[in-house]
Amino acid sequence: MAREDIPTLAIMGHPNAGKSSVVATLTENDRIKIDKRAGTTTSSDHYPVVVDGKPVIAFIDTPGFQNPSDILEWFQTHEQDGDLARAFVAAFRHDPMYSHDVALLEPVAEGAGIILVVDGSKRIKEKDRTEMELLRLSARPRMAILNNLSNNQKFMASWQDALAKSFNSVREFNAHRATYAERIKLLNALKSIDQRWEPQLEDTIEAFSHDWERRIDASVTSIIGLLKEALTYRVNRVVRVSELQSEADRQDIQARLQQAFQDGLRKLEADTQAEVRAHFRHNVWNLPPDSLLQKDLFSDEVGKALGLNRLQMALAGAAAGATTGVGIDLSLAGGSLGAGLLIGATAGSLLGALSGAALAKVDIQRTLGVERFSLGPVSSQRFPFILLDRILLYCARAMNWSHGRKAADDSAHNRVPERALKKKRGFTEELTSDQLKTLSKFFADTRKGKDSKFEDDSRQILAELLRGLSSSEIDSRAEL
Ligand SMILES: Nc1nc2c(ncn2[C@@H]2O[C@H](COP(=O)(O)OP(=O)(O)OP(=O)(O)O)[C@@H](O)[C@H]2O)c(=O)[nH]1
Ligand SMILES: [Mg+2]
């Protein structure tokens, strides 16, 4: 073990194998320099992972092997020297010819374990075998990571075989796709490469999961805050009657009020997104241009893809005590959904863009020579569910978007085809009817400015949803 007496691992491999990307993902640091050109990392840089103010594990990003055969040759002729990495560094520390190799091996000489990163999409070359062999000779606890840079599976099996001979553990780990669950699995696997680390790694994993729960909790607080603010949001304007020359003036004021109202709601959403991004430690962020998260909150696409379906709308409306215009017996909606409810549901308003009067109606009051125009709170039953879906989508992205996947990375396979936008993609559609009712009641109370006794249960529902989003089976929605 190195410096702070915490498990410390040097990430080694070819230039451009994706070492820095792996470090960025494991340490959730999206400011680490990553580039498609080889030779980006030029020194061994230490990146501790700090949880609750305490470093729990550290990864060292290295510059990549340049002369592995020189090092191997020296190792082979000095096998009797014991700790080869340390002996090598001691022998060449002041030799400018070897400054790169010394920088590379220094962390190992100081006691770090090794994680070799290879690009599993490429054929194994002689240089790879040289690197594997010299790392084996270093006799340090070591794991190999197969980071497949291009989804080419052809060589993966032969890599597995070759690596298994020289490494205590071999794992597939994709720096661009790895989720929280996969990071934890990797930490678990590290336990097996050196038993002495087991207790500390247990603590590290514990700290990670504790921290993850804390982030989920913080996100729930942010989301509840957003919903409360959005559902009580109002704008108003007081105008002297003398300034209102014609009906057109009135309409102009109403239009501007609508605009201000929507802008205010957009800002509430954007502020909450920033909070969520911070909870999950993202600084650099790149959304594909056709992502649903790039579309306007009040656009038709968002209205169609997110929020509840018609059937759920009817349920939510009934739970919130709203008049749906059609008599619906809630008891019908228990398990099997009655035909009556189905008809009622389809007879509801068309699902799509939510703006103007569909969102909230302008109220005008005239007193003592002034007219008071006010707008809000949102009266649409659908809106809070759309807002909730969008922020959940955002959370899914923040939770599952690996930090090694750079902002500049917008290669074709990261794009979401436009056709995907036609389908429903939200999470609220999967809510059970009980959850739906609870949330609807929470929204209804909030709209009225009441403290809701359904808030705690709503928090629970949201926490559960968020936990589901971070599970490994999260589908491509997280890409959005
Ligand atoms: N598609 C894909 N690309 C990856 C993955 N990991 C890394 N890359 C890309 O591979 C290139 C090199 O990544 P780096 O992390 O800078 O590689 P490195 O090994 O640190 O490179 P040097 O510091 O130059 O030795 C970058 O363009 C990355 O975006 C991956 O899992 N999938
Ligand atoms: Mg690098």
C-alpha cells in the first residue's frame, strides 16, 4: 500500500488504451484530460476518491508504456533483486533516457497495486505480451481490465485467456458505459487481488454505497422542491386602466405573462437539473442534439413522450378530486381496468404540447383604476408528471453517465435515433396505481398551498424510482 495507507492502484497500459478514461470513471472526475491522441497523460497523477472528507481509495493515472521490452529485459536479468519495480526506479532515477519509465513505475515502486487497461477490441500484439509479462514479474497485486473501445468482440476471448495467465483478476469494464453498480463490482473484485486490502475495500464499498444513498436522498429533496415550487409558481402584472387602450393591449400583456410564466418554470427546471448534476459530480456534460432533454419543456415532443398515459391521467385526476368531465368510478381501476374507465380516459384531452391555457389560465381583476393580471399556479393535471418525468430522465442520465465519457464525445453510437422520440419514454408510466394516487394527492395539496401529508410517501416513491434508475438493468433511456 502506498502513501495514505489506503488501497492505491496504478492504472497502466498502452498509450491511448483508455487509462485516463477508466480513472475518470472510477474517481468520478470528469476534469481528467482524455483525448483521442496518444500521449495525453505525461506524468503519473494521483487521484484519491474522497467520501465524507476522507480519502478511501486512490487511483494513479500513468502515461502508458513506451519501452516495455527494455523494462522486461531488465526485469528478467534482475529477477534476483526482489522488488523489481523498486530496484528499477532506484537504478534509473537519474538517467534521462529512462525518465518516462521511471515515472511510470514509480507508483508501483511505492507500493501501489496494478490495474492494466487493455483495449479488448484490438488483436493482441507482442508488445501486449511484453507488458503482461513485466507486470507479472513485478509480483504486485494486479487486475486486468478489458476496456472495449469499439464494441468489437472478436478478440475478447483470446484476451481473457492471455490475461488470466498473468493477472489475479480479469474483468470487462467499459470506461464509457460503466454504471455505479459496475464500479462497485470492480471494487469487490479488487478484494481478491490482495487479501490484505479486503477490510479496507469493504469500508470503501460501504462508504460508496452510503454516499450513493445520500445522493439519492439529496436528489429526492431537489425534485420535491422543484415540484412544490412549480406547482405554486405564479406571475402577475398590475397595469393602469389608462394604459390599456384596446383589447390588443390586454392580449399583449397576457401573452407576455404566459411567456414569463413558462420561462419561470423552465428556470426552476434548469436550476434543479444543475443541483442533480452537482449531486452526481458532473461538470462536463454533453447531450446529443436530439435528446428529449434538449427539447423545450413545453414542446409537443416532450408532451407526447413524457408524463402519464391517458388511462393514468384519468386515475390521477380522480385521485386528486378533479372533475374529469366524465364520470369515472375509481373502484373500476383497481386491478382490472373497466371499460368505463378506458372510455373515460380516451375521451380526455389530447396528449401533446402543454402551453398557454392548457397550463394555467390568466385571471384579470379590475380595481381602483388598475387591472391585475395573474397567471398560475399550473392547473394542468399532466404538467407535474411531465416535469417529474423529465427530471427523472435527467437523474437517470446523471446517475449512469460515466465520468470518463467526455463532453466532446459525440460519436454516432451515442446518438439516439429520432424515431425513438415517438415512443413514450417516461418513468411515471410505470408507476403503480397506488403510487400514482399518492403523487396526485401530493400535487393537489401542494397546488392549494397546503402542507401535504402525502409528501413523505411521495419522497419514498421518488427514492425508490431513483434507486431503480441506478440499477444495472437501466435501458437506453439513460442515454438521453
Ligand atoms: N468508445 C469508447 N472509447 C473509449 C473508451 N475508453 C476510452 N475511450 C476513448 O479512447 C481515447 C483514449 O482515451 P484516454 O483515456 O485518453 O486513453 P489513455 O490510455 O489515458 O491515453 P494516454 O494518456 O494518451 O496514454 C479517447 O478518445 C477516449 O474517449 C470506451 O470505453 N469506449
Ligand atoms: Mg491518459
